[in-house]
Amino acid sequence: MTVSGRFQAFAVVFSVVFAVTYVFAVENNLALFTYHPAFDEWNLLVARPKGAPAMYWYGWLTTCALAATAAGALASQLPEQWGKRIWPCLAWAVPVVVMGIFCYLLRGYFLR
């Protein structure tokens, strides 16, 4: 089975952009919505906690998914020869680097 250059470009660009955007979204708290589990309430964009912890993770994932889908869609419109030139190893190498970045950012939790 062969993979078309357009799908390969979409998949690689999606995974790279999702991982990089996730770091950016978490560090800058760019959530499209906030969930307050104690009150079973959803708010658009970032909302302050209301007497109990708020969950931003769902909003971060949505932010990253939209950005990665848009970037992947643009990459899939490249000419087929260009799509095949995108290095497929980036699809796993960049997320591994991002995991290392999160280990560094959360080192305070590991080194107590």
C-alpha cells in the first residue's frame, strides 16, 4: 500500500503543528473553552476558577486540533512532489522533543 504525498504532508504537518501548538497553548493558557467539573459548567475561552479547580485541558486540545488541522490542510494543497519531500521522521521526532520540554517545565513536580 502506498501513501499519497498529499496525505503524508497532512499527517506529518498535523503531528508537528499539534505538538508545538500544545506547548504554546499550555504555557500561555490558550484554551478555547474551560470546564468547571464541580459545577458541571462550560465557558468559552479561559475562565477563572469558581471556588473549585477549572479544567483547561479540553480547551487546549481543541485549540491545537484546529491549528493543526488548518496547517495540515494547507500542507496537503502543496504539489505532490513537495509533499513527499517533507521528512516523515518529524511526525515522531517533534512530539518526542515536546515530551522532553514538558519534563523540563514540570521538573518542580518531579524534584520535590
